[in-house]
Amino acid sequence: MTRRPGRKAPPSPLEQRDGVDPVCLRLPGGPDAEALAEGAVPGRPETVRAYLLERYATAIGPGRVEAMLADGRFVGEDGRPVGAATAYRAGAYIWFHRDFAPEVPVPFAIRVVHRDERIVVADKPHFLATTPRGRHITETAVARLRRDLALPRLSPAHRLDRLTAGLVLFVVRPEDRGTYQTLFRDRLVRKEYEAVAAHDPAVELPRTVRSRIVKEHGVLAAQEVPGPVNAESRIELLAHCGGLGRYRLLPATGRTHQLRVHMSGLGLPLLNDPLYPEIAPEPAEDDPRYYQRPLQLLARALEFTDPWTGRAVRFESARELAAWQDVAGVRPDSGRAV
């Protein structure tokens, strides 16, 4: 969606649906779009319908676009439905709700660790995505929390992988989001993870791993490659039992799958990791076995100085990794990290 500098989209005339915002689409046009809007311009559709049919020919399909238009699913800035003959006006905004494919409910609850007027710190289970992406739309942490807490403008300040359990910081008001995102961007948040992997006494720990990690779009796994360092992780062994180790992982950077890549590179891939050291087949999400082998990675703690109060705060997950409980019987009454 292209926007001219200085112009923000007006408030959406559509409410959220199942905790998910409507799609906001700005009709494209040149810098003189408003001056030319009244007349026909070569190459520009004459109607909004024609533009939608062209833009969403593959993603939605012409038949579905026509049906959505007939049902009044596309609306303009005044909230009125876009009709088949509605004239194309460059720079105008259109909103609509996507069709949500049925999703398999993730059968684990989100726990709220902290809530105030500015932030919510949630303890996310394994298998639940942080934000809508791909086939996971309504079964995401942000959509669930918006519904459960009646906070429609809630948004994440950072992301946590779908397969990873633990703490995620959400911001209540959009105007505060940038302030908290800046903390993560400027590495002012101390993030502490725990993991379970094989124990190898030949691997000297603690140590700091530094490498270059790249993740190509459309490729499932990231990889370490030669070049300038862009990823740094501190790795410590907390305990070992029954051939498994419990590790504390302290990332100084936030590359995609960084901790998983670094542990695999040491010859200590995380237990139940479906991507590292190699991609493994997984059961379908509607197969009960899918939830029996959660990735043994937990975002244990977030620590930072709150930019509004000036107070140092630390939040901790109450979850425990299932594999470590099984082998060592640690804190059996605290609940597993699922």
C-alpha cells in the first residue's frame, strides 16, 4: 500500500473481527492524483471493482471478489459499501475483512503476568503465533488477548516464534508502541531464555557465540554464513541429568531463529526442534500428536527500565520445560511450558 508522505490513513469504519483488524487498502495514484481524480487517466481503472478484480485475481479470485462486493464487504472512508459502479479515486481508502480459513484451536491458555494502563506482559504457550501470519490469524496471541482482555488496540512490541513459549510484551495504546519498540531496537531489554538439549561435556560452557545468520524469504531455516557478525548469544549450562542439559541462553541480538541456530551449531540442537540441524516432518496441526513434542525453548525473563516510570522491572515466566521436568522432576507443580 503506497501512501504519500505526511498522510495517514483515517480511522477504520470497520470494527475488528475475532480480534483481527480489517485490511486497509489505499488506491494507488501519482502525486497529482487528487487533481486528476475527476477525469479519466490512461492505465487507471474506471471503477474500484475493476481495480479489486485485478489486484486480487490470484489471492482471492474474481468470483470471491464479486461475491464480497455484492455482500457489501468492501467499504469506503464513510463506511458505505463499495458498489460495482463506484468510481475509482486515486488515494481513496478501502477497508475489508479477509475470509478466515478454519483454524485448529491451540489447546493451551495464555497467562497474563502483568497488566497496567500501558503494557501487558503475557506468558505465551508453545504453538501459538504472536501475530497473524500465513494460516494463523485468529489463533494468535494478539487476537486472543484483544478478545479476552477487551483491548482492541493491543499490539506487540516485539515477536516470539510460534514454537517458542514464554514472555511477550504487548502495548495497550498505539501511541505508546514506538517507545517500547525502541527499547528492543536499541537492545535495552535483557532477554533471558531457557532450553533443553543434549548434554555434551566436550562442549566448553559458558561461552559467547558470534556469527552471521541469514534467513531468506520463503526458506524455512536460517543459516550461518561467512561475513560480518550480526548475531551474538551467551550460552550457559545450568544443570544436566539423564543425558540432557538445561541451558540459559542470553541473546545480545535478535536474528530469526538465532538461539536455535547457535545451539545447533555447537552440536546441541534443541530438543524437538523441527528445523535444526535438519528439517523433519511434522504431524498435521489437527493430529493430537502435533502438540506432544513442543520445542524445548522458553523465553524466561524480560528485564528493562520502563521509559514512563523510570523504574527497573523484571518479569518472569512461571512455565517449565516439559522435557526437563520429565528427566529431573524440577518444580513438578508449576505447570509445563505448553
